[in-house]
Amino acid sequence: MSTAVAVAHETAGEWKQPSRGIVGMFCLIAAESAIFVIFVVAYIYYTGKSLNGPTPRQVLDIPWFTSVCLLSSSITVHFAVHALQHARVRASALWLAGTILLGGIFLAGTGMEWYRLIYHDGLTISTNLFGTTFYSLVGLHASHVIVGLIMLLAALIFATMGKLGKQHAERLEVLSLYWHFVDAVWVVVFTVVYVLGR
Amino acid sequence: MATQTQVAGVGYQAGAKGPGGVFLATLQDWVMTVDHKKIGIMYIVYALLFLAIAGVEALLMRIQLAVPNNHFVSPQTFNRLFTMHGTTMVFFVGMPILFGFGNYLVPLMIGARDMAFPRLNAFSFWVSAFAGFLLYFSYFAGSGLYGAGTAPDVGWFAYAPLTAKVFSPGHSTDYWTLSVLLSGVGSIGTALNIVATTLCMRCKGMKLSRLPLLVWLYFVTSCIAFIAISPLTAAQIMLIIDRYLGGHFFDTQAGGSAVLWMHFFWIFGHPEVYILVLPAFAFANEIIPVFSRKAIFGYPAMVAATVGIGFISMSVWAHHMFTVGMGPAGNTFFTLSTMIIAVPTGIKIFNWLATMWGGNIHFTTPMIFAIAFLFQFLIAGLTGVMLAASPFDWQLGSSYFVVAHFHYVLVGAILFMIFSAFYFWYPKMTGRMMSEKLGKWHFWLFIIGFHLTFDFMHIPGILGMPRRIFTYEADRGWASWNMIVSIGAFVQAIATLIFLYNLISSYFKGQIAGPDPWDAWTLEWSTNSPPPSYNFAQIPTVESRRPLWDIKHPEDPDSRYE
């Protein structure tokens, strides 16, 4: 006897609940934020505590161009979602491609920065506390960029195969939330590492 | 839901394929399931397995400490035993058993057919399960390919710099790190699922103000999990970087800080206590009203107190570090915040007492466990307030007094409520009642054993016995106390064996329960025992906090008063 508890006196008003995808993504963002907070705290705590060089001031250049690229990709991904919500799949695909390009430029910039730091300045993760905290914090962020790029690329591939439609707008919105989060984290990392930490 | 039916379909097809097919089909059904009830039961069974293992480890330690100058186990083995006991009990018994009940009950209580993300749910369980087996695989592979294996021996909070490669060579510490990291991933997944389920999967009329308190408490627990477990994940990543990539996070030789690890660990470690105890409160919130035959007293106050505990729990971690020397400002802050958290907890205790006050109390096995929980949790809270006073803590930090205090919380409060929950929801999960007679035996033996062990454990602590020593000399005056403590441990072990026997025998021979054996009021009792895979044939609609009361008493429904 699986009696359902159906006492339907109360019919007034529609029963609305938040989207589980968006709630889930916000939960993930909360958990990820806590991870980043710990790494940022470690970075700030160890600023200037390295026993030997090189120091941030000696080797770090402010990555203006790639940072602007990454932050503008938040705008392009927003337009991609907006286009898909209005069933303009081709426009959405173009905006997605733009987002991937901008994210890719950022990632390439990080790669070139690391190459220079490792081969020219001799700074590795085991050189000193600055190296340990710098590579782990920036690397943690870069790994989130990579995950985001893979997911955006998957969305783009679906779009080119014609399998992306208006019905997927909410899923793309969930992905865009993640991407906005990755950008927001970069604002913090940029401030801590390149502005305050130098 | 589509995935669910698909997977079940695959299972049945395999079953049709000839001899041995039934076993394989059952196995496949359980391994591949995304049904929240099956995953919940797997969590619970898995936790019971580890409860037995970690319990045996505790018994071995108690044999070693029963008499002075004992050589039952070596100091090295003793270090491994307390490390594995602590890690297992927190990460592979406490967390999975509580998440197991949450998985099982939350969708049923809010009138949903499954969790918000069924596949993520299965993933979280299997990752957590793998993490537990990884931890114990260290016994075979801990020191790598050469020589015999060893388990981790760095203690469950693994203070730096003991965990540095120099001081902990081999791979035993890495097994600890990786298994704790993975268990954290699983916990975050399940916590995410519980929050999304609570917010997005409620049946019609199940407003947040009508959620069963169990669901509210699981919701808050899960929110704490995001903020508390992630720092541990971050700290474990740092430890891996230190051990494998030559990083210096906790390397004191290169300017790194050992105290930073303590902060990071306890930022996780103290909220973790609330992650474990809130589900125990959640069980009490459902069980005490049913057996007092009254609605819970002060529902809004309970919710507010829970949310308050959630917030304050984030600001008490450094009371584990009074002996480090944080300076007067830090000590004062953490003393105050720790004492403040006793206030919402006190509100809860008074609400439970007020629920029982004037009620028609039925002393069934779940209820007597819940009543014992109330008393023991009060005492555990009082020694907590004592230890919160930093000067007092300087005297007794890292002594057996501390060990007795937190076991009073973990066993006296949490484990008692878990037992209570077993007796209460077992009929729902299996369709059969657990034996009341064996239940009473279990209760009385366990409570006697518990008090023998953990009441008397305070005394050697006050007499100066430090925790984690593998033996002691006869002239310290600790010997008779330790003997009593060890005897109590064995009484508890016998009681637990009775419980396990009861679990198994009731499955085959227990009295048939029917859908609602306790005459309870929340939605899980409105469907069959055990519930069908879709939970509810028709999604219910609710109008009050006690939907089944409304059905049973249409002349006087709760909705009139809320």
C-alpha cells in the first residue's frame, strides 16, 4: 500500500523551486572557493618569508594582456548563453569559440610565463617558499581554466554537430557560472600575487 | 529518473541469462545502482564494516594499556593503531554512516523520488568506498616494493613536520593523504547532492518552513561540509606537493610553518565535529517527538539554533591549539567563541526536554538510546566548556581528559543516536522490526560499558596521563583506572556484537513491520517498507510539518495551528 499523501486543498499558486543545476554549481563554487581561500591564505602568509631568492619583485611581470583576455571571456560566455536562450545556435557557437580563444590565450600566457620563470629565472616549485606558493596557487587556478576550456570545447563541438539547442540553455548557463567563478578567482589571485605580493 | 530505470533494466536482463545469473544480477544491480536508498544502505553497510575494523583497533590499544609496562604490541604498532583508529572512525565510519542515513531519508522525507543528482550520488559513494580501501591497502604496500608494508603512523591530525619525507619515509603517509583527500571529494559530492535535493526536489507544499527537522539539519551539515572539508582537501594537496614535488609549505627548514598545518587541519577538524553531531541531532529531532507522542517543541528555534551552530562552528577551530601559544588575543577570541557555541546547543537540549515534558513517553529501544544521548551529550558539552577555558586547557591539553571528552561526544552522543536511528529506521529499510529484547540487552550492556570506559578515562587524564603513549610505569597511579577503562571497552564490544547479531537475525526473522510501525508523522512512513524504487506511487502534497498526522486526524490537522 503505497498511499500517497494527497490532500489537495491547497491549490493556490504554482509550486516553484530553483533549478538543481544552478544550485549544484553554486555549491561546487562554495567548496572550490574554500580551497582557493586556503591557498591564498598560504600565499599571503608566506609572502616575504622565503629564505633565498628569487623574489616576486625580481621575476614577476604583471600579465596585463592575458588577464584582460580572461576577464573579457566572461562577457563572451555570457553572450553565448544569451544567444542560446533565444535559439540563435550559430551566434552562440561563435561566442563560445571566442570564449575558448580568449581562455586559450590566457593559458598560453601562463605557460610562457612559467617557461621563462623556470628556464631563465631558475624559479621552480622547490626553489623557495615563493616558488611553492606561486606555482601551486596559479597552477590551481590554471587547472580550473583547463577544466573550463574542456567543457566549453565540448559545448562547441556539440554546437558544430548541430546537437546544441535552446533546450540546453540552462546547462550552458551552469557552465557559464563556473567560468565566471574561474574569472572571479583570477581577480583575487591577480591582486594577491601580482599587486600586493610584489 | 530515466537513468534509474535504464540501469535497473540492465540488471534484470543479465539476470535472465542462465545459471548463476541471479547472483550476478543482484551484484550488478547493487554495483550499478543510482537509487538513493540502495546507495544509502551501501554507505551504512560499508561504515559498519569499518566500525568493526576500527573497533578491533581500539580493543588492541585497550589491551595494551590495561596494565603498566605491557608489551602486547610494539610502540610502532601502537602508533599505527591510533592513527588508523582515528582516521577510520572519522572518515570511514562517522561520515559514511551519517551520509548513508541522509541519502536514504532526505528524499523520502521531502516526498521526492530520488536525489537531485543520482549518478553523482553513486560516484560519491564509490569514491569514498575506494578511499577507505586505499587507507587499509597501506598495510600491504605502505613502504613500497621493498620489505613489509606499514600503515600510516602520524596520528589522525598528522602534524607537520612529522609528515615530511625525512621523518615519514616510505608511502604510508601518502596512503593517508590520498585516502583522506578522496574521502573529501566523496563528501563534497554528497553534500552538494543533499543541498540541491533539499532546495529543488521538494514535493508540493513542502515549504522550507515545513521541512522535517532532519532535512533541515542535513542541509546545514552539508553547507558546513563545503566550507570545512575543502580546506582539508587544500591542505592535503599542499602536503602532496611537499612530499612529491619538493615544496616547502610545511617544511620548517625552508621557512615553512608547522603551525599553518595545524590551522588548516583544525579549520576542517572542528567543523567536522559539527558535521558529525548535527546528523545525530537530526535523528533526535525525529525520534524524540514520535516516542513522546508530541510535536517537536520550538521548531523555529531548533532551525535557528542549527544555523547558528553552523556559523559559529567556523570560528572555534583554534581551541585545539591553545597549547601552541597563540597569544592573549587569539586565546581570548577562541575561548569566547567556543563558549558561545554552547548557547545554541543548550537551546536544542532544552527543546528536546520540553518536547518530552508532559508527553506520553514510550520507552522503546530507539527512545532509550535517545534519552541516554541527552544526558551524555550534556556531560560531553560540559567538559567541552571546561576545555574551552584556555588556562584549563593548558593543564589538560593532549591528556586523556581530552580523549575522554571527545569520545564522550563521538560515542556518548553520536554513536548512541546512530544506534537509536538504526532501531528506528531499520523497519523502513528492511520491512522487519529489530528485536526489542536484544535491543534492550544491547542498550544496557553498551551504556554500562560506555560509562566504565569514558567516565573513568577522565581521571588518568587529570592525573597527568598523556594521550598516545604506548605504555606507562606502574608507580604513576594510572593502572587501576586504565584497567577499568579497558574492561569497559570489552563490555561495549560485546554489546556491539549483540547489535550486529540483531541486525542480521532480524533481517530474516524479525516481525513484519508494515509501512508505519511507530505511528510516526513524516512522509517516509507513508510508503511501503521497504519503499519501492520510485518511493511514492503518487507524489504527495503536504500542508503541515506532520503530513501523516493530518491524514490520521483529518478532524484536527496541524495545518490549522502552523
